[in-house]
Amino acid sequence: MARIAVIMTGASGSVYGMRLTEQLLVLGHEVVFCATQAGREVCAYELGFELPVDDATTARNVLAAFLEVSGTDGLRIAYADDLFDPIASGSSPLDAVVVAPASMGFCASVAAGLGSDLPERAADVALKERRPLVVMPRETPLSLVHLRNLVSLTESGAIVVPAMPAFYQKPDSIDDLVSFVVGKVLDVLNIEHNLFNRWGT
């Protein structure tokens, strides 16, 4: 099973990071979950969920309960200001890093190689170690600066999976739209799932 870092930044679309974390855990993978301060604030605003910041064990239990997943053995919480966390190092055995959603500010920082906090550093490590870095930008319209940063990330080895749901599966709910986008992330990670009906099946 894979060990994946899920990073949630302050772009709108917290539900994507939450659904991805949920699905990875349900499928038996390990997740290191890390949210930026803005990511926590947007999540609280959009989903009504506030991740505790004083204790990682409490935060893990609260997040697992919110996601309605049984057991917490595969889940670990990392904090954005902790540059001593294992995922800040290339020697930490991560299989992939997924940023969902990814703000344009975050994309710019990683494209510039800043690594000023743990989420940026984890993304930077994925690039330098040639591990999968999946970035899910959630912004519209995109400026030329945004596009150039996404091109820079792609040229550096990242995979850009925009939060763009399809409609050929005839979604019945917002949940279906979210599942489609998260399913596309799982696809690029080569993780099997049944989040949406594939074309022609």
C-alpha cells in the first residue's frame, strides 16, 4: 500500500482534499495530512470542520471521525510550521504528494522553489526526489502568471489535475462531481477506485 501526503491549502475546494483523504484511507493506504493555516480556515468556512492545532493525536481522531473512517492507524497529522517533520526530508519514504486544493500562491511558491513551510517543502522534496507531485489548482479565470507557474511545475515533473469535473457520467449531485475529480487524482497515482463510471463502460 502507498504512503501519501495530502496537503490542503487555502484555495476554495476543501472538500477535494477531504474526499481524497477519506478514499485513500478506505482503500487501505497511509495518509500524512497537512493543512496550511489558510487551508484550515477555508475548510472551517466551507465545510464547518475545524482541525485541532494543539495536539496531533486529537487532530487525527477528530479528522477520522469527520471523514467517518474506521480506525486511525493509517492517518497521521503534520503541521505546516513543523519543518522537522519527516516529510520535509527526501529520506522519508513517501510514495507521492498531492496538493488538493492548490492555491495559486502555493503553486507560485513551489514553482519558485521557496520551501518556506512544511507543505511547500514536502512538494519541493517530491520534485527533487522525482516522486509524483499532483497539484489540483482551483482558480478561475487563470492569469498568465498562474499559467506560467503551472507550466513551470509541469516542466519540473509535477502533474496538474485541475478541479474540472466532467458531466458525461451524468452526475446527480455535487458529491458526484467531487468524486470525479478525486477519482482523476487516484488515476494518475495508479490507485484503483470506483468513484465514477468510466466512458464506454
